[in-house]
Amino acid sequence: MNNKLFLKELSKRCEITADEAQALSQSLLDIMQKQWQEGDTISLTGFGVFEIRKKNERISVNPTTKVRMLIPPKLVLTFKPGVMFKEKLNDKKL
């Protein structure tokens, strides 16, 4: 599902216009980004937890040239699905 289809489904389910769905989606993303920039974790009951984690610097080796490189530390966004989300996902026959 791409963004266009997501917004169409959101506007249909919430009975709002496409512009309102776009504004709602953008507001949600803005709030989440602000919280992550502040280092907060976002927990959505029944869905899961979004969390910013710090990856430490490490040394990597290029396999072809055998040159060692220092990879700097960075922040990564992680997602841990909730129990109910996992159950619904596993109940679905793929």
C-alpha cells in the first residue's frame, strides 16, 4: 500500500475528505518525529513500540580490499510489534 492508497482508505474509514486525511496523517508523523528527536519512545497499545537506539561505533573490514574502516555511531529507529499485532499477523494464512 502506498501513501495515496493509505490516505484514500483513511478518508473512507473516518468519513473525512482527502485533504483532512492528508492533514491528519502529516500531523501524526510530525508528532512522532518530534518525540523521537527528543529521545522518547512511542508505545501504541495493541500495535507495538517505536524506539530510537544508539548504535556504537565499530570497525568494519572491506572484504575485497581488506581495508579496515571505522564506522561512526548513529541513531536508528526500531520497532517491536505488540503481542496482539503478532497474533493477528500469525493468524492470517499467507
